[in-house]
Amino acid sequence: MKNVTLRDVAELAGVSQATASLTLNHSSRANFRNGTRERVLVAARQLGYRSPARRKRRTDMADYMLLVMVPTLANPYYVELAQAVEEYAASLGYRVTVCNTFRKPELERFYLDILVERNVRGIIYGFLPGSLRYIERLAEVLPIVLVGEETGELPICSIGLSDVNAGMLLADHLLALGHRQFAFISTPLDKFTLARQQRLEGLRRQMKACGKADEIEVLTTDEKWEVDGLENGQPYEYTIGRRLTADFLATGSSATALIGVNDITALGILQELQEQRRGVPQEFSVCGFDNIFSASIVIPGLTTVDHQLRIRCQAAVDMVVSHPAMTYAAAPYVSMAEYMPRLIVRGSTGPVLAQG
């Protein structure tokens, strides 16, 4: 008899492959309906399913390779993503090649053209692919999983971040502390990633719900290229956080909460406020997204949103390696799952001080 696969479990339980993978990885925060988890566990027991991590892999599996595509390694989030994928894939007998595209679509395409033919079993993206039509064609013959924002434009599997909900969580937290005017500091909103726009959308939804729809000041740039290391070797997103915070302070804005589009930008915000001797959280509350390691050791600790990156990366690997012979026909197999984010409150946010 053939080995029972994750897809068999998903079909018996009547759920997507991603849902089955996340459930069997014992995630308690995936956004599933009541009863879904129990159906998956019952199906796994009924079929005698064993996780790929617990099955003995043949030695020739070490020849299989996964590609991990990231837009930059200057942001620790992508370093953590790549390492989480590599560690888990290695436990299954797979090798991993990490490709840093430097946010350049032509470099992304170069890596794909050169490496895909070399016994690659699947591709895991940490960002929205730049060559959409090329990826659509490639997905017909090769499993591709996006660990990030979902998109209806591509027939590929995804493990979503629920970025709108992440923005809503931060808004609720800041509103509960008495903040009524926010400044959202971001790299360009129309390039490279949907997460930037979705996080802002979540903030706006909650502000609108409390009658403060016009109280979010958006500070961003319209630069054509996003390049790390041009200014003192610093990450681009960190540099933007510092620069736009300096602009914000120069305007005398009345916003009391500064929200970085991600943690690395928020760290730039914190640094600029400290350089200008402004109190955090006494004068300004600061928060970000991603919960990178640095967010927990900076002083004060950064309030942020956690997306359980390690568990999502394991689920992405499972979606690829559980089906090494997977093929896509006229109607490609597409599985999507979306995580509910978790708020991590640290010392960078606090109540608004009474005036005068």
C-alpha cells in the first residue's frame, strides 16, 4: 500500500491541505471553523497518517532541493523565515537554497531560470513574486507556496498573515491606551508587498469604527528603488523609519502613536526618537509588525504583532514535500490558510499622558 499523504487526510476531512498541515502541526491560532481541527485529527487516525518528520526518508531524498525566495536579508524577518524553512526541511532530508533577490524582479527571474531545472522539488516565497505570469506557468508543473499575503491573482498555495487583522489589533491596543491620532510610517505602499497596504487598512477600519477615520497620518516615500546599505550600511527600511520620523517631528504633528510598517522600520522610529531625546512611551507610543528577535531586546521592548513564523514555515514545507509528484492541470490545486495574529505588548506603548 502506498504511504498515506497529507493530501489524503485533507480529502477525507473535507479541508484544504494547508488546514490539515497546520492542524497536525498543533497550531492553536490558525483561523479555522469549529469542528475543523477534530475532523482532521480523526481522519489522520483513521488513515494511519504519520507526519513526514516522523517517517524514515530514503537517502536519495537528500538530493532533493527546495528554493526559498526572499527580497532582502537586511530585514531579520526574512533571515528568520529562511532559517525556519531550512531547519525543518533538513529534518525531512531536503536541502535548501536561499535566493536573495534584493527586490529586483530581473534577479528573481535569473534564479528561477538557473535553479528550477536542478532537481528542485518546490519553491517557497517569502514575498509576493515579481514575475506573476512566469510564476503562474511554473505553478503548473512545480509546487509553489507563498508564506505571506494571499492573492487571487496567482494559482499558488499560500499561508497567509492576516495583515488586516494585525492592523486592527494594533489599533485596538492604541485606542484602549487613549491614543486618537496615529502616524503610519512606511516604505512605498504600492510596491513589492500587499502587507503594507493591508496593515494600514486594518488600522483605518478600527479608527473608522470609533469615528476617527481621518486621524491617521501616513508618511511614506515614492522612491523608485528600495536598496539596502546605501546609507552607512543600514537596512533600507530602518533608514526610512529614521528619516520619516525626523520629518514627522519637524512638522509638529499632534499624533501620539507612531506605527512602523514592520519591526525594522519601527526600530528606526525608536532610534530617531531617542536621538532627539523624545520619550517613549511618555511622549510617543511606538509599535510595529512581525515580532523579530530584535523587537524583544531593544530598550524599551517593541510592541508588535506575532504571526507564528516558524509554524507557518513548517506548514509551507509540508505542502511542498508531501506531494513530490504533484502536478497542476487546467485547474491547479490551490490551498490557502490564514493565521490570526497575536499582539505582543512591550514597553514601547503606554497610555496618553494628560495634557497641561
